[in-house]
Amino acid sequence: MNQENKHRFTGATRYVLDDELAGIVNISIALQMPLLLKGEPGTGKTMLAHAIAESLQMPFIVLNVKSSMKLIDALYQYDTLTRLNDSRFGDSNRDVSNIEEYIKMGKIGQSFTSEERTVLLIDEIDKADTDFQDDMLDVLDQMEFDIIEIDKTIRATHRPVIIITSNAKKDLSDPFLGRCNFHHIAFPDPKMMRKIINVHFPEIDSDLMENAVDTFYKLREIDSVEKRPATRELINWIRALHADPDFKPKRLVKGEVPFLGVLFKKSQDYERAGQVISRKRLF
């Protein structure tokens, strides 16, 4: 086994990992292939990348994909404006005749030029157009790109561990899918959710845990909700309940749901949940 394949991901301090997910992470690292993670928001896709970096003790770099992003922005930027100002006013220590001094690496460029192997998270790739997706994977396959302004090729010092996330808002191209390993992270069932909560709140009161988790899943089943509460909302909600000295877990059994705004972030969802609760249709 070569040096790069000695790294194995076994979980992190605040990430609950199942065997199937651990397996696909480790085989992706061994095969040096990007791992594409799909799942609804709040299923822990981004947190997994954080956990891999923590577990493998690697620097963590995040490329947040935007709909208007061009691939070159992820590779490098040539700061022409600063160079122009330096040439006009002459108050910089940089040599304006040396274009390389005005080249700044983007997130992919940073992962290639890092002195250490990194974990590179490419977050929400489904926001980008097909050309961006396919061209990006060409760069990641070849582990190099050209800076045309200085006629220089940047080659990766170390191949990063590449995690790509998608909220499945639109389909990805077949060539893109064919060049990645894939895993769908399903929303945690109540049993898994209790394990997650125990990691975040190891001394949580059992009544608070059971009643909060039970109420949470009932709230997620409300019809006509655009953005159902996710794991991070449940964690924050339990934190809010725990911080309220007047709160009693039995209130949840009675259909009283305080701090509803911690769970529902859209006005229409907040109103819809409030209506269901007020009409005692939740329990």
C-alpha cells in the first residue's frame, strides 16, 4: 500500500458515522477519486468533509460554488486592478513588471499548491452549470492547470481528498457522475438521531431527548412546509430548550412547542407549523 493510501477515516469527535459511509469514504481516498455526496440540506454532507479533515489531520479548504462562478475563479485570480494602481502610484513593494506577484490562487489552486495534502470540499456543485462541472473534473483528473498570463503550469504537490456535495436541485451530467464515487446520505432515522444528539449533549436528560426527538419528527411531517427542519435545527432547538430554566419536557407531550423559530426559518413554514400546533393536530 502506498503512502497516500495509509490514511483511513474512522469518524470524528462530533460526527456519527455508519459503516457504509465509512467504507465509501475510505475507498474514495484509496482510489484517489472524488466522492460525490447527495442528500437534502441538513443531512451532514458538509460536516462529513470537516470530520474527514479532523480525523486525517489535514488542512481543510472549502470552495463554495455559486451559480455565476467561472472555473478560473476556483483556480486563480489575476489582480489587474491592483497592478494598474501600483504602476500608476508606485507606492507598492511589488515589482509591477512581474505579473506573478499579482496572481492569487483560488480554492482549487490552494489545494494544489499546499505543502500538505488537504481535504478539498466543493460545496453545492449543483449550483454550477454543466461546463463548469465537467471542466472542473478535467482539472481534478489531471491535477494541473495553466496560468495563461504567465505561461506557467501549476501541478498539484499532493492530490487532495476531494469531497463534492449536491443538494440534488438539478441533475449532474453523466460524464461528471461517471468520474466520481457516489453516496446518498439519507436523513437520519430517530435511532440514529438519538446517537447524534448524545454526541452533542452527552449528559442530556432522557425525557428531554425522547420528547424533543419525537416532536421534531412530527414537525417534519407537516404538509406544505418548504424547508423542513434539519439536524442542525434540532441541535440548536435542544440547546434553546436546555437553556430555558422554565422549560419542562412534559410541555412537548402536551403539544406546546416553544422557540418554533429555531426550527422553521421561512415565514410561511413558521406560520404553517404554528397553525398545526394551535389546532392540536400535531399529537
